[in-house]
Amino acid sequence: MFRRVSNQSVYGKVTLRTSTIYGKLGDTVGETKCLKTEDLLKALYNNIGSSLNTLLQNYSIGNIVAVNNELTEKYDNLAVTIRNNSKPQYLYYEIMRVLLSKTLDGMNQSIRQYLHLVEALSKLEQCNQYKNILDDPVKLNDYINNLKDRLYLFDVEPITMIKTIIKPQYAEYIRLYGFPSGGIFEIDKIGDILYKLQNNLPVTSIDTISPVTGYLDTNA
């Protein structure tokens, strides 16, 4: 009267997985690890990612001036925040933190190159104006006469040298690591130096704040 129920479907034997990367399904320890990871990533976003998100939004639409202004204003705070949020005991959390750090370094380099390009274009426009004067005898004669008039009317002003003041964190960076290639100071190292200066701690050289830096470099 009773039919035997098979544990196979028309597609073959059904196998249910009862474990995840955090442990077995229903395992309290595994669920706790999952929640802990989510809390860590949430904190990482709130502390660093949210500011970076605003920068990336402006960067993606080409609003480089806004990015430069905001990054200049927030750079020191971001550097210290990135440093203080280091958690070497959580490997993949650290990977994400270092990626955020490298993203800021890359954005900083892009802004620097953009500003150099704007300056180069301005100089090129000025050179084109001078070229037009040199190619036109009338304009060249007028230019020379105007230049003579200015020399006669105005006294030659003495040339003054502007004193350059470098911020302490950059002076310490150069002392410890030398001038950075491309002129971009690594935000991780700047953050560590700032933290030590603010807390009156000895400023010493560090190879890296996080062990995953080498991991990312070797697996790029």
C-alpha cells in the first residue's frame, strides 16, 4: 500500500550543503563571525569610504577642482583616520583598507597631473601669442615700442625670494623615506607620522602599517 520515498529527484541525487565559509548553517559561532565582519566593513565605510565616495563622485564627472579642494581640506584627517583604522588581525578587512588608501594616493596623483596639464596649456597659449607677434612685423614693432615705454616709465623692482615653509609631517616623511617618486606622499605613512606628531611620540620609519601591503603588491 505504501510507496517508498526516494531521496533522488529527476535531476539526480540532491545534496544539501550545511556549511559556509563562516561555519555550519545554524552555527552561532559562524553567524557571529559573519556579523563581526559586517560590522567591521560598516565601520570602514563610515570612517573612510563615505568621504572617498563623495570624492569619487565628483572625480567621475570631471569636477577636479572640487575634488582638489575637498581633498586638500580633508587630507590630514583622512590620513590619520586610515592609520587609526588599521586592523592587521583581519586580513581581508586590511586588504580593503589598504585599497582605499591606494585609491586616495592614485586620486592625488591624478589631480597633480591634471594641474600640471592646466599649467602647461596656459603656457602653451602664451607661447602661441608670442609666436603671433613674432610672425607679424607690425605687431612685433608695436610690442617692442610698448616694452621700451614700460622700461622708461617704471623703476626696476628688486627681486625678492619667497620663503618656503614645509609642513612638519612632510619634512619628517622626507627625512625618513626621501622625496617620494612623482611627488606623491603615501597617505598611510603620512597618517602614521601625523598620529605620532599629534601624540608627541617618536617619529620613526615604518616599512608598512599593514602586512597586506606586500600581499597586494605581489598579487597585483
